[in-house]
Amino acid sequence: MRIAVVLALVMLVPAAAGHATVSASDLALNVGWSQEPPVARAPNGIEVVVRAGYDAANASALAGSVLYKGALVANLTFAESSPGRFEAMFAPPHSGHYVVLLDGAVSGRSVTASVALPERAHDPLPARSEGTGLPANLPLEAILVVLALVGAALVVARRR
């Protein structure tokens, strides 16, 4: 019984939690980061996956732009990496939330959409504690291990 409940719950979780699904024309588009979690100032991309209505026989030409706090930060040109999957390179310049504006055609149908990416880009460096220069969330055990290693290195250095 418990296994059936767990399996049912797992099946309800979306495959890419950092993606948003939008409708444009009669298409269902899943839009999100190419690599999750996104890290500010690190190479990444925006991907658009057609979940319903894709027809490879019709032309696709998808472009877009990325907004951060309402300001334009990048223009995107998407390339079809596999049938129904479009990708554009983008390195988020700041930590925070981004909005992708899509414009163009997929499978011969017009696409215009605004998508707030649900997953925020994170700062690559951990927050620092005031005055110590150490990461704020560094566990005490890690600090003690570092101190023990430094102490051992000093003992070895004195013996030489």
C-alpha cells in the first residue's frame, strides 16, 4: 500500500521542476534552464521543449529575449537540438529570477509568450559571515577538521 502511494506521488512530480509550461497557438511549450540549478555568471542556456502539437514537417524559427528585473539582458536565437527541443545559450549575469519572452514560429505556428522561469539563478559563492570571511553556512565540523589539518601541518613543519 505504501509503495503504491509513493509511486503515485513520484509520478505527480514534473520531470523538470525548474521549467514552466505555457500554451502558444495549439502548442504546449515547456520552458526552463538547460542546466539546473542555474548559477549566476556560469554558462547555461534556455531550452524550449514542445510537449504537444509538434510537427517536424513544418518550419520552426524561434527567437526570444531575457529580462532581469524588467530590463533586457540578452537576445536569444534558438537552434533545434533535437526534434521538438530548442536551445539558446545564455549565462545569467546576476543571481535572481528571469523572464523569457518568446517570439517566432514552431511547427509553422506563431509563438508569442512571456515565461517567468520558476528557478532562480544562484550566486556561485556562498554568503560570507560578517568579519570572518568564512561561508555563513559552514558547519562547525568542517571548521574543526580544517583547524586540525592546519595544526597537524604545523607540527610536521616544526619537526623538520
